[in-house]
Amino acid sequence: MWGIERGRNGDPPGEADSGALRLDFNRRLMLQFRGSAITSDAGLLAYRELDDSLGLTDTGADTLADARTGKNGRHRLTGLLRQSVFGRLAGYEDVNDADRLCHDPAMRWVVGDRAISGSAASASQMGRFETKWLSRPENLAALTDLPGQWIGKVHRRRPPKIIVLDMDSSESPTYGEQEGSAYNGHFGCTCYHPLFVFNQFGDVERCALRPGNVHSADGWRAVLEPVIASYRDIVKRLYFRGDAAFANPEMYEFLEARHIGYAIRLPANSVLQCPIGYLLKRPVGRPPHEVRRYYASFTYRAQSWNKPRRVVAKVEWHPGELYPRVGFIVTNLARPVERVVAFYNQRGTCEQYIKEGKNAIKWTRLSCRTFAANAVRLQLHVLAYNLGNFMRTLAMPKTAQSWSLTSLREKLIKIGAKVVSHGRYITFQLAEVAVPQQMFADILSLIARLRAPPAPA
């Protein structure tokens, strides 16, 4: 039986400010509800430290136009942007969650400014910020550029020598009358059909929300060209990988004009199979118990191509299968055929990154009525994804670098903590479970190394 233990003056024994619940099975247990002094997301403070060391959300807010005209705006755009991004990173993908998060001590310190002593933005304030202010054309355009700007800040700390770009599309199922949603026969559902560009580190360079019934490569140039332009004169070599949806002559000519190495899968046809006909015949003798692979390279020119190009073929004979598995890749790389195939196969990590975005960040939750508002939500999800990936690739000890974004959320972000206020300091007393104190200290040490050196006096 639950009961409230009261002292002589009506207060719980030893607690003069509020009632406490006692449990009959063990009277030594006392339950107190003090949500404002406890958080379940104390690990967000490490991500806020990473954000501050790289100057991410501050830069983002500088590029957005504040549409508020009154003088009583409680929260700066920087704080609203942080609450949108960090909330999604912690698994709160709906605006309605803000009514609870606005009182969470970790979120209040992440947002900063007035939220520290008061509260963060409410659900109504976050709703106006995301669906009204950010959906303005100039803000949506700035928000679309923001993932690339964040990646640029990371690369200035750790310059890469080469960049490999992977482009792929995905589906975001819809369940209402969202503007722009349509049935997609390939995915077999009513959905949006967003397009993504990743680099080899797993960061989303750029993305675009598209109606559900467009082709997988629709609008590829508007998404890819700004990414390639951002690396001009910065990296020594730039590469591109794509599946058969991007096998079109406009793509080849675009990449070749910019001296970008590429490997793109080609849809199989009878003309492509003619030069490798000798590999498509079943090998003489008993069927093998292991997979046998054969490679070939030849020059091919489709009717729509402006010149012949190199095509690499891979033929696999699997035990128990009557016909071989055949794949073709068009490329301008001069590598041996096995290395070209191995290079292309690494684009499978791009599909894994998309799965992480869906499962860990829930970037398929696009439930607003208008297309522009859903485009904003997708960009905010991508920013949260990139921040989580920055933590994984830049600030995690070697023993934890293999953690998925879901594991990072459950082990690093979801740390319970009690908040204790002193005269000069605020102390978060963290529970030491999946992430011990030493690992947390190592994370903060790695983040400290990312800070830009102080400007000379």
C-alpha cells in the first residue's frame, strides 16, 4: 500500500518541504518526486561540450533570420536550434515532448541563457519555431546548407586528404494527408522520397526531401553540386559512388568535367553480357562447395553516351544456384578490377548510415501537414545525426568507437543524474553504469583537443 509519511507538523520526517511516498514491503524506502532536480539525459552535456568546441549551433543560428518582431522573445534562435537538435539526439523527435523537456535540467543547460534559471521553450514555442520561422524559404535554404558547414568546421580541425561521396535515396512512410506524399511502387508504400549524400566518415553532407513518386535520382545535381563545390581546392582527391539509379550520361559527364573518380553500378542487359559470355557458362566439373568469383574489364559505349567508358564485370557462381550472379560497374578509375569492385562494395556502409538515421534519430518521423515543415524536420534530424556521428568519430575512446548511434544514446546520453546547487557551482551527480567516470573524462579530453587555438594577443 502506498502512503504519505507525515511528521509531527504535517511534513515527512526529515523533509520539511514536501510529502514522500512510503512502500509497505520495506518501510525504509522513501520516494520523492523532484523532477526538476533530476535528469535522465545527463550525457547531453558531453555533446554540448562538443558543440561548443566546434562552434556548431552558434554558427547555425547566425545564418538564420529571426522573424519575430516583438521585444519579448524569451529564447534566442541559438537556444531554440539547440533544443530542436539535442532533443532529437536524445530520442525526443516530436515537438510535444518539449512540454516535459523544458523543465529538464540537462536540456535547460544545453539551451543556455534564460533557460538555465527558468525553463526551455514549450511545445507551442518549438512548434512556431520549426513550422513557421524555419519553414520560411530563406531559413530552409540556410538550414539545408548547415550540415555541410558543420562538416567544414570538423575538417578544419582534422583535414582529410581524400573524400568519398555516396549518394542514395530512401523512403519516409507517411500515414496521413501530408503535402507531397505519394505512393512509391519500389518501396510499396505511401511516402516521401528523400535523397542523401554521405562522406566516408558517415556524415550527411547534404539532403533534400522530395515527393514520394519521383525517380531515385531526381534532383541529384542540386544536391551533389554544392557538396563538390565545397571541396574545391581543399582535398587532393574526390570520389563518388552510386547505385544503378544514378547510371546516366549526365552524371558521368558532370563528374568527369570536375576530375572526380567514380564507380556507378550499371543495370545488366544483353549487350553488356556479350563481352563476358565465356564467364556465364557453367564451369566444367562438379559444382563447387564455395563461391567462385570471376572478373573482367572492357570498354563499352551506350547509344546515349558521348564516348566509350570502362566497365568492370563481376560474375559469381554460388553453390546450389543454376545461374550466376552478374554485376556491372561503370568507372573512370584505372585500378585493377578487383580493387574497383571492392571500392564500390564499400558503398554498403551508406545504407547502414541510413538505417541508423531511421532507427536512432527517427528521421522518418515527418508528420507535419505542409511539405516545407516536413523538409525542416528532416534537416533538423540530419543535424542531430551529424552531431551524434561527430561524437562517435572524433571524441569516443577506441573501446567505444564501434558503438552505433543507438548504443551511444542508450549508454552515453541516457545517464541519470541528480542536480545539486551550491553557491558558485551546479553539480550533476551522474550515475556510473555503462560509461564510467574515466571514460567520460577521456571523452572530454578528446573534445578539448578539437578546440581552436586561442587567437594571438
